[in-house]
Amino acid sequence: MDIAWRGATAPAAAPRILSPGGRGAAAGRVEREDGGAVATPRGGGAVRADLEQVFRTAYPRVVAVAARVLGTRDAAEDVAQEVFLAFARSAVPAGEAGGWLSVAAAHTALNHLRSDRRRAAREEAAGDGEAVAPDVADAVVTLDERRRVRAALGRLPRRQAVALVLRHSGLSYAEVAAALDLSPGSVGTTVRRAESALREELNRHASSH
């Protein structure tokens, strides 16, 4: 279902630590390949000892998942900050962090997408900003079409939308199954139903205009 994801692929590069914070210290700083800096999220009080390593490992995928929904790297990195802050305050085991963070990124990005106020601001920014990793198809897919797809995604039932985002963000069937507590054999069916629902939503919206 390529149309759903044109102009919103490719994970961000893993950040490089500049000045990691210690227990009780201020947020660490990480540097992206483009020279920008991102703060390693730190919760109030005690800091998870595994936070920095999880952040380094999972950051590219978290940004990629959010970018699938939102379409711009800046918006996706904002979501990543929220998600890692929530992880910093959580008791999620490090071994389960990858799936938890991916699902949290999808949910948080969908929350942003479904907010009328944030959506309007994001669409204005998308008109002037750089899309995440545009592909050749962007030459023929208009900005309006991408907006319609993302709007339709935001109207899907949450579980379908999350499954679709995770699978098209590069997670394997096994990873999607673990993240959403599904049987591996049901992931393909869930994703196909979500793709069908997205097409129906696009058609229904098109016919009403």
C-alpha cells in the first residue's frame, strides 16, 4: 500500500552522545548527523541506568515510526522526545523497550495527527519544510494526496492504525505481534484489514467531496 507512506520513510540516523548526564544530572545532549542536537530525556528524580543505551539503540526506529504518521522529521523528533520521556519514567524492562517504544511512538503520533490544532500547524510547516526521505514517487504524488492519506489514517480505529504504521515502519511480523500482543499468524490479517480500511476511508472521503 505504497500511497500511504510516500514521502515519509527512512529512519533517522542514531544520535551521537555529546555530554551524557549522570544520575540526577541535567538532560544529556546527543548530536544528529545534520548537526542539530537532541536532549536525552531525563525524568525527575532518579534516572534509569539503561536509558542512555536504550535511547541510542531505539531512537532511529522511534523517529521512523512517528515519521510514517506525521511526514516530517521535526514533528517525528518531537514525538520521540515525548516517548522517551515517558519511557524514562516507566518501569518497562529494557528487553521490552523496543516494542513498547514503537507502539508509544505510533500512539503519540496519532494523537498529534488527530488534534485539529496541531494538524493545522503541522500542515503549514509541511508546506515549507522538508519531507522525511522523499522517494521517486514524490514527483507525482501531490502534497494534498499525502495530507488526505494521513487524515484518513487518523480516522482509522486506533489498533488498526498502529498495526499498519508499525508494519510499514519496517517492524517484522514477529516484532509487530510482540508489540501489540498478537499471535504472529494474525499480524498479516490485521495489517491487510487495516490497509483495506484505509482505502475505504480514502474512497468514502473522496466521494463526499
